[in-house]
Amino acid sequence: MPKGLNKLEKLRMVLVRMIAVFIANGLAVIGAGSIIGIDIIDSILLAGSLGVIKVSEQLARNFLDDGKLTIEEINESFSVLEKK
């Protein structure tokens, strides 16, 4: 991961990774939602949103510490999601 990214580059990186979180979490529940009778789109939206919310919460907590986010803090925030 490159060091010394400016704020715009960090923002872009976080947004792209948030999209990946949404997709990864959303696609992981397609089968589970259909088994219990939940519409596929609703399942994807719920699971994707919950993943983004978890990461957003951790980013906010890391930002509260000192008013800035380092690359390490950003990576730590995304690591709150379990990798499968």
C-alpha cells in the first residue's frame, strides 16, 4: 500500500473498497435469503449495507482518535470484516 496518499486519494481508495465490501457481503447471502423466503434484492441490499456500516463505524472510531486517518487505520477498519 502506498505511503503518503493525499486526502483525495485516500477518499477514492476508501470509496472503491466500500463498493467491494458491499458486493462481497451482498453476493454472499443470495442463497441464504432465498432459502428463508426473502427477496434476492432485499437480501443483497441488507447484507451489503451492513458490511458498509461496520466499516464506516470503524473508520469513524479511528478518525475520532486524532482527527485523521492513516493508511494503517484505513486498512484496520476494513479488516473488521471476516475474510472467507
